[in-house]
Amino acid sequence: MQSAQAATHLIANLPSANGVWTHLHPMPGALADGDMPAGEVSLVVEQGLIRWIGAGDAVPAAYAALPRFDGGGALLTPGLVDCHTHLVYGGQRANEFAMRLADASYEEVAKAGGGIVSSVRATREDDEDTLFASAARRLEELLAEGVCAIEIKSGYGLALEHERKQLRVARRLGEAYGVTVRTTFLGAHALPPEYAGRSQDYIDVVCNEMLPALAAEGLVDAVDVFCERIGFSLAETEQVFKAAKALGLPVKLHAEQLSDMGGSALAARYGALSCDHIEHLSAEGIATMKAAGTVAVLLPGAYYTLRDTHLPPIQALRDAGVPMAVSTDHNPGTSPALSLLLMANMACTLFRLTVPEALVGITRNAALALGLQDTHGTIGVGRPANFVLWGVQEASELAYWFGQRPVRTVVRQGRVAV
Ligand code: NIG
Ligand code: FE
């Protein structure tokens, strides 16, 4: 990948965005405090924060002496938020892709040494710096498209030292790139080979040793489980949730991807931030998520890669008023995707989201899925200066084009990043 560019987004290398930004067209829903009258707006960035937003290009006298950046009529959106990724891992799994194309079943892939555990092997072999370098290249791709906040899960270590390594890399990426990183501990992602046939023993270690240790080191912002026939049971999931709650950590869930396990309703009862995948989500799951304010995170990249045909219940989620987010689910097995705009496109084409739903799904609702709604996902006075200017004529083009990157300028954490 683009190693020559690998340092371009490091926050230390980026110029300040402090100044007056004029001639901008906010996308509908972009502003935290509601849309302004149609027409251009200006905004002021100072010390990394948005200080002022107003219609037209006249700014209060207090800001008149600041540098000016002419947006040239560009579309303005909040910085994008990728709310579900497995960005840090060793190796890649192109061989599995080829096997799947030749109609290999999940079991056959697993027998040939593939699946999550093959990434576990590769991740355990890499040291922290190696993992940082490979994840940084992937992160650069997302940042170049306007991502300003990202969730990064562990789950390819499945042993304390290796889960720690992944989460430390996630934290380091956030510092080096000035991107908001929310870490999620996914120790219950798969059963590590050394625990074969001893699932309960492994879950006990996850709950009693790994999670408390990593939380004490400040490495865990949320806790996730892969609740599935090929993952962990409902009872095991609940045990992990209890351990998370005891430490005051929010939960989220890989739920209802391949079957209806009832995981979403369980997660919502634990006040989950989000339930993710949810192709097989039931009416009860939807009602419980609505009552709990849990976000439905849609992952069309995994649906596409697995050639799934069971659509998530979009109309029922819409009718119930459950907020929907869209994410890359970047991972080396089921969604090697590095474009959130492509995911927005696929959420529309495959899942029948409307374009506004898809765009809110990669901004406002994605921030909600991370508990970042007060600072990210919308543009507002007092919030960190995270926004993107796009070279398009209308917002719907963001979900319409694919395979191109119509970004004109990215402002991330008060710096001009692109
Ligand atoms: O979100 N569903 C489980 N976890 C990942 C896949 C991980 C992998 O195959 O490596 C997902 O799709
Ligand atoms: Fe995932």
C-alpha cells in the first residue's frame, strides 16, 4: 500500500486550521444545532475548536484579523466517524477470499487454517511496532477520506499480552494521527486454539483476568462480544456484559449476523451503545433497542463479502425510530474495506437506506454509536474542529460515486489534514 504517503497524516506534520472558513454549504443535518437558512455559511476555528458559525461570509469583528480559507462553495460535512473496525491485526487473508469464491464453506475455510484464528496467529507473531505500521497504512486511507473518529477493536490477540498489544497500538494511532480513537475490548471474539473445547474456561479468563487488567491500564473504552453459533453463547455474552458493567464500561455486540440468538435484546437490556450486523434481528430486538437508545450499526461490507442474502430489517428499524449507523467493519476476513463512502453507497444499494440516512449513518449516528455525540458527528460551536469540504454539487453525490474520493479538504482536530 501507499508507504510513501505513510507519514502525511501524522498530526505533528499538519498545519493549523485556525482562521475563518468561508463559502461553505453544510449538508442537511451537518450542524449540531439545526440547519441554517439555505445558502453559504462561514465558521471560525480557534485553538482546535469551532468558535463561531453563521450565515454568509461576514464574521464578527473579533475574528476579522484571522487567516481566511475560502471554501469556494464546497459541500461541508462533519468529519466522518467509522464506528466499527478491527483495524489492528497481522497478515491478511486473500487466500480465504479465493477459497470462498470457489464455494468453500465456513467449516472448510476453518479446516484449512483460515478464519479469525488465522489472523490471531499472525497478530500474535507481530510486535507492537509492526502492528502499528500495518494499521497506520490502513488508517491513512480512512483519514484521507475524511474520517476524524474511529472505533478500533481488539480480538485478534485472545491472550492478555496480545490483546494489550492491539489496544496499545490503537491508542498510539490516536495520538500520532490526532484522530479520536475509541478502543473496544473484544476478547470474546473467537475461542483461541489453546482453549479448544473449554469455552467457559476462556470466558472466565476474559472476565476475571483480561478485562480487569486492560481496563486498569486505561486501554478499554467499551466491551464487545461475538454472540453467534460460531462465536459465544447468550449466557457467555451476558457473563462478559456483567464483567463490563462491574467496571463501569459500556457494552456493544456483534449480534444476529448469521442467526437470531437474541443477543440484541440482551445487549439493549445492558444499555448497549450499539448492536452491529443484525441481519437476523427480531421484532423483540428492535423494540428493546429502541427502548434503550441502542444504535443499529449496519455493516454492508461484511454482508457483501460473505454474499449474504438475508437483509437486516431496515424498514422495521426505520418505523421504530432506532438510529442507524453505517461502518466499514474493516477486518481481514469478512470486510477488507477502507472506504466509508463506499459503505454508504452499499448501505443504499444493498440495504435500501435513503441517501440522507446513509450520510447521517457515517456521521451523527456513528458518533452516537460510540457515545461521542456531544463532540463528534456534527459541527457545532465549542466542538473540536473536525470537518470535510467536498468537491461535489450536492450531498447525495457522497453516496452516489464509488471508487473515487471527492474530498477537497479535511480539517481534523484543528489541523488541515488534506
Ligand atoms: O465483524 N463477526 C465477527 N467478526 C468480524 C469478522 C472477523 C474475521 O473474520 O476476522 C466481523 O465481521
Ligand atoms: Fe466486526
